[in-house]
Amino acid sequence: MNLIIREAKEEDVAGILGIINYEISNSTVVYDYKERSLAFQLNWYRKKMDEGMPVIVADDGLGVIGFGTFGIFRPWEAYRFCVEHSIYVAENARGKGVGKQLLSELITLARKGGFHTMIAGIDATNEGSIRFHKQFGFQEVGLFREVGFKFEKWLDLIFLQLFLK
């Protein structure tokens, strides 16, 4: 697979939208109920750009097959050195190293940005994502029980952390 990891452009937002909407409808990767509109996702993208936060995509030459981003962990000034990231890979592109390349780039960007630590919030049933993050040195630091409710069941959320320095 000829894969390029690059900064997202506004014209990539439709591809990002397709990936995130699939997850909203079919998984507990995202604790949302309703698929997003293109206008919503464009607003999300523009806000990330205004905040100076990265949005990167994995492009296989045919289009966006994955994306990643991060933002400040919580909205108070003392958290300004801590980011929480998200990575999503299209269902038909999983298991091909796309996520590894996206997370590697996000870690590099966070280090270059002077951030101290990176957080991953993962549904506790997503053992693959938990193992994936541990390969990069993330460690489990917390479990919040029954904080989400989707598909008629309560969901637990695990937090993992990576120190960047």
C-alpha cells in the first residue's frame, strides 16, 4: 500500500466524515448517537485549525483511509501541556499499519509542540486499541465505570497516558 501521512486539508473533511460516521453508527469507539453532518465536521476542522491543533490524514492515493488529531485535554489553562488524541482508521484499511503511522506522527507533533503528556480515552471493551497504545508506551492510569451508555448498555472508559519527554 502506498500510504502518505499528511496534514488534512478542507477537502479531506468528507473522507474524515465517512470514517467517523461509520464508527458512530457501528461501534463504541465514539460515544455519540447521531451521525454528523458535513457542516458539523467542517466546523470541527476549522476550529482545530483556529486552535493550532493538528488534523492529519492517511491517504492511500485513492482518498482518506484514516485520520488523527489531538487537542488540549481539558479547557483550563493548567492543562495546556496535556493533549488527548483520537485516531480512526477506515474499516477496510485496518491491520495494515495505518494506525501506527498516524499515532507515530501525532506523538512527533506533540513533542515538537512542547506538550508534556498525551492521553488516550478508550472504551474498555476495545482491547485491540488498548494493546495498540501500550505498544507505544502508553500506560493505563484510570478506569471510569459506566460513564457512557450506547447500544442499550453501560460503557466503561479507560484512560492511558504517555509522557512525551
